[in-house]
Amino acid sequence: MTEIKEGELVGKVVHYYPKVGVAMVKLSGTLEMGDTVRIVGGKHKSTDFEQEVESIRLDDKPINTANTDDLIGLRVPKKVPKNSKVYKIT
């Protein structure tokens, strides 16, 4: 059985842009390039996946570290529903 890592809650999805595959995330913690995140949300937690952070944008500019209260663009491999939770697991 696969271990499920929840990690530290670092943000919540406030919007998703399907044409560019970007989730807008309001952070409640810090996030850095190379971190691994788990995104969980949707009806009955239908969205649940892990990914390495490869792109963070703030005010449409690439950054390496994002901080609490930042509203960032995070490239994601699939659709993520509004209010999905973002956990940092590494």
C-alpha cells in the first residue's frame, strides 16, 4: 500500500487557467523551486496528485521563493478545482 504524505499546508487554489495550465495559489507558508507539493481538492477529493515545483510566478515574473500571503502562479499538469489545498511535502 502506498503511503500518503500530507505534509505542511502552504496554500489554497483561488483560480485555475486551463489554457496555460496554471493554478493561482494564495500562500499561507513558503514555497521554493524544487519543493514537492501535493494538491488535494474537488468533490470527494477527486483531485489528488504530487508534483515538483518547476515554475513559480509572482506578478507575472519568475521567482525562486514565494512567501506567506503571496498570490502566485503555479504550473500544474492537470486541472485543479478552486479551493484545492496545497501541501508542501519536501
